[in-house]
Amino acid sequence: MSRYRKNYLLTPGPTMIPPSVHEARAKGVPHHRTPQFMQLIKSVHEELKYLFTTKNEVYSMTASGTGAMEAAVCSLLAPGDLAICIDGGKFGERWVELCKHFGAEAIVVHVERGDAPNPAQLEDALKKYPQAKAVFTHLTETSTGATFDVKAMGAIVAKTDAVFVVDSISGLISEEFRMDEWHVDIAVGASHKGVMLPPGLGFLAVSEKAWKKIDATRNSSYYFDLKRYRKGHNNGEHPFTPAVDLYTQLCESMKMIHEETMEGLWKRHAWLGNATRKAMLSLGLELFAKHPCNVLTAVKAPDGIDGGKLVKTMRDDLGVSIAGGQSEMKGKIFRIAHLGYVDRFDMITAIAGLEMALKRMGYPVELGTGVKVAQDLLIDDPA
């Protein structure tokens, strides 16, 4: 590989990191028990409320997004408890696996891959299982590129005693999300998606309704017990050694998020997502998601083209990293992210790289077709 070749990271996580966020890490590693660092933690947790559009307290931990998901499950559910899980893809399956791992009974609401749940499905499940302690779902199902109607589901769950838990890990900043207005009780996030950091931090915004359930539950985990994180929260204390350098970077990324505003971020991601989807259609390709999200565009691999080989060709030969399908969708779809620190020229590059890779693999594509569509749609800034 030539050392002069540039690489473009257009996967749904990890995502590209802004230069100023990289530079923040060069400030050095502070000690986590100093007053200065504890004040930084308090400030960051307050800033994260803006990200989650909530007045609830937001907690952070050194973990992946799955670690934060696990913290939500094991803090809420004891063995024998019943939970309803919306399963529309790999990460819906993860909610189910986590619930079962901790001895809870998981009632699965199955959703066709690429589709979004009908809120009526959830309403029926809650009527059938009024003892449900929690409902687990997603803002976006990253494995399929689908967005879910969290607002409608939240209104349904709010009429019950169940706690409404939403995996917003990939959807934060790219999709409209209003935690308090939409009656979300626990929202889960992570650092390596739209927050524009390296992997390593998990976030949980937790409502009072959720805390009542958590306080009444004996957690079977030591590290992922949310009660431990609440204990010193108001003082900026962590129960365990945190990834201190990521917090200095988080301060910088939150400055960028505030500068653009949440509404501005939602508009930009919708603008990039729309252009990418239209470019795919212009190439004769078919979108996989029936209700596509603005995190990424999931596309069906055309006949005769293996999606995994296409991803490899783009990455290894052209320097453009996109994502393939997961689980049963391996080889069948590919996914182009437009998430976080991404601008119009990143997407035009990705579309050009896709056209070139398809042509190399024998797909009949006229080079520049999708690029022109994207250029026409991205020539003006988002309205």
C-alpha cells in the first residue's frame, strides 16, 4: 500500500475523529481523583444532557456501547423478571441475549429485517404481558439501516408501569431524539459513533421512573451496577478508574456539538442521508431499509455481487471503508455511514469509490452517475 494513499472511514462506528478532538488527547493524562478532573466530569455530564435532550442525570462508564446496554439490563432486571424486546436486527437480538443472560424472560416482538416495528405490535405485547418490567428497543437498528418510531412507542409504554429503554448508540446526533418528550426512561449511548471519539465510553441517561425500579432490584453485576455510578455522581467521582483521556476529548466534541446545535446536526445528517440514498437509487441499486435512518444507508448487494467482497475491494484497493452486512445479512447488503465528522465531499468520495468498485467487479455502472446526483443535492447547504 502506498503511504500516500488516503483512507476514508465511512463505517457506523468507529467513525472519523475531528483534528481538534485528536489534539485534546495531547494535553496529557490527568489523575482521576483530582478536584480539576472531577470538575471536568461534572461539567461533561451536564453537557451530555443536551446530547440526550433531557433533564435527567446522565452517567458515563469506561465500556463499549454493549457495556452500557448490559448496565441497563442488569440494573433493571432480576432473574425471573419479564421484559419485552423489539427484535429488528442484530442489536435487537443483543437486547434479547442480555435479558436471557441475566435470567430474565424475554418476550420477543419480531420485526422483519429492514422493516420498523408497528407500534401496535408493542401495544399488543404490553396488553398480553402487563407484568413486563421493561421494554427494550432502538432509535435506529444499525444492522439494517432502519429507524424506529420511538416517539410513538414511548407514548404507549408511558401508560404502563414498564420502563422504556432505548439504544440510541448510533442514532444520537444523526436522528431526532427527544428523551423527555418521548417518555424514554433509559437512553444508552457510546463515544465512537456520532459523538466523534474513539471507542471506550458508554453513556446512560436515566429517569426517576427507572431509578425506582433499579433501586428495588438486586444487581448481579459488580462493574455494571448503575447504583455504584450514582453514588459519587454529583461530585464528579467514578467508582472505577475511567478512561481519563477520552473525557478531555469529550469536552472538545461537546463544544462542536453545541456550536452546530442538535437541530443543525439532525438537518445535516438528513441532508447527507438523502443524497446518499438518491445516489444509490440512480445506480439501479435497492435500499434495504423500508424506513431508512440518517446514520447510514443500507443497500442490497446486486445480483452476482458479494457484498463482503465489495466492501473488501473498496477498503483494500481504494481506501474507502464502509460496512458489510452482519449475521444473516453477511454478503447480502453493504452499509455506507454518513455519521458524525462527515461532510459532502466525504460522501461524494464514498459514492465514487462504490461506483469504481462495482465496475471492477463487473456490475454495469456508468461512472459518475451517482456522484452527479449527490453533487446536485449537496451543492447547497442544508436548509
